[in-house]
Amino acid sequence: MRLASSLLVLGIGLAAPPVRAQAGSVVRFARMEAAEEQDTTIRTTSLESHLALGVAERLIASDRFEDRVRGVERFAASGQREGVDRILRMLESASPAAKDLRVRLVALRALAPFAAKQPVCQMLAKALAVDPVGLPLRLLLRDTAALALAASGDRRSLDALAKAIAQGGAIGDSAARALFAHPPASLEAFESPSGLGPQAASFFAELGDVRAIPMLRATLLRGLLRTAATVDSVDLPSEAESRQAQAAAALALVKLGDREPIEVARRWAASFDRDMQWKGVEILVASGAAGSRPLLTPFLSSPSSRGPALSLAARAPAPELVPALEGAARSEGAAGRLALVTLGRVGTARAVATLRAAMNRPERAWDAAMALARAPSDDARRALEGALADRSLERL
């Protein structure tokens, strides 16, 4: 009996190692199989990508616009650096595809998701700086590049947009529109030791971003303290540029709700410099400061400044401006029409009487009637009702 038990125990002990060895073999075989499958997948994916890029190359070289677009889209859909590089090389080349503005537009849109990459950012910045020369499609190319840079939010992209805004003109307008659509998360790209330029200050006023207030205040203060600095310094802007930057910064500040520039604007409005007088009045009217609107009267009376003064008066109509507006309403062209519109916005009895009298002038009858129709007063309504009964005005 003991002998049988011993043999049984010995048999179990001898049988155990082969079972463990078999389990280890199964695990090793599974790992080898998974590794081979992964390696096969990698090789297959690499081969597929290579073939896809080759097909895209042939499509871009095609004479058909549709094939070229498919080629660009294949490069972009690969999501690989090589695909993006080939799009960039195509744009920089003199190939027929690169000369096709429609293909370039598709390429710029395809590069937009990769705008944070330096080569792509440089290409988009180059497209932004191109003068469209009156061609609508080139204008669309420039706006597309600006939108791609703004949407990326990358510091290099924002640097390119900030430079474009500082440059001004149509390029600056494209950059500004793009940043209106995609406001920057940071304003560091606009910071400069010499302060903001007039274009950047105006941009922040339109953007309505209060984060720019410290930079705008610094620009205004730097201009006011300019006499204490060395005017010959290369770091300082010219006198004219400094004054423009001061005025733009002060106007932007009041539009952002900062009241600090009002006293400075009052001094400018009382100066003997006509340009600074206008800047001071513009800032005071924009701020809604008491007694600021009558200051527009001399500018409305002068033909040289009537246009800008009418635009400002139309946004801030006041009864005190009616005498000057009556004189401006006799002007020809757009100035006369805008004066009538402003009289309608004033809506006082005297303004309504002036509009009713203007309806008797054939060249101004329609403009005066429209101004009365929009005037917010009962006097205007009664004047229109009387005009309807006037047989001499049946031509309207």
C-alpha cells in the first residue's frame, strides 16, 4: 500500500513540469503571433501610405482641375508630414498646379489644420502678404490664409497677423477680420517697446478687448512724455506717427470704457492745431462727454472736414447741430444725403421743418422723405401726412 502511494505521488510530480512547459509554450507562441501580426500591419500601413502618396503625386500632375484637387486632398488626408511637405513643395514650385489659383485655394484650406507647424505657418504668412491685384480669387486666398493663422492660435501665427495689422491697408484688414472671427487667447504678439501703432490701436477698439487697455494707456503716455525723450532715437517713431498713435490709443480707450483720456482730449480740442482739434472732438463725442456735440459745429461748416464730421454727427445727433446740418444739407452728393439723415435722427420741430422744405427740391425730395419716415417724432409723421396731400409731390 505504501509502495502504491509513493508511486502515485512520484507520478504526479513527474507529470507536473510538462504541463507548465506546455503553458509557457502557448504564451510564447501567442506573443510571437501577435508580434508578427503587428509587424505585418505596420508593413501594410506603410505600403498603403506610400502608394497613396504616389497616387496623389500623379493626380496633382494631371491636366484636370478635379484630379489636382483630389491629389491635394489625398496628401492632406494622409495626415503625415511627408504629405504636408509635398503640398508645400507644390505651392512653392512653378508647376501648372501651383499656378492654378483654385488648386492653391484648396491647398491652403488643406494646410489649415497644420498651421501651427513652422513651414506651414511661413507659407500661410507668405500668402497673407500677397497683393491680390484686384483678382477676387487672390483676395479669397489671402483671407483664407489669414483665417487659418488666426484659428491656429499659435504664437508664430499671431506674430504674422500682428505684423500685418501694423502694416495696415488691405492686408491689415484681412488680418483684423480673421482675428475678429478667432480672437487671440493672448495679446503678447502685439506688445512692442515702442508702443502700439495707430492701426493696432484701432483694431483693439473694434475688437472690444479690454485686455488691451494697459498697452493702449502705455502708448498714450509714451506719446505725451515724448518731449522728455531723445527724439533722435531710432526706437522712437516719427512725430506724425507718434501723434497718430496717441490719438488712436485715446479713441480706443474711450470706446473700451476708459475715461482717463477725456482730459487729454479736451486739451487737444482747445489747441490751435486743426488736426488735433478734430481728434480731441472725436474722442469727446465718442466718450459722450458733456458739451462735446456742439464742438462739431465748425467742422460741419467747413467743406474740408464736413464728411468725417457728418459721419460722427450721424452717430451722435443733437439739437444743437441743426443749424450746421441745415447748411450741410445744401451740399451735393453723399454729404447732403447724410445731413438729411442726421436731421431726421435729431427729430426736433426745426429739423422736421427743414426736411419738409427739402422735399420741394427734386434732387433731394426722396432723401428728405426717407429721413422723415425714419424720424422718431410725431412732427415728422404729420409732415409726411401733409406731403401725401400735396399734389405737387405726387411724383414721389
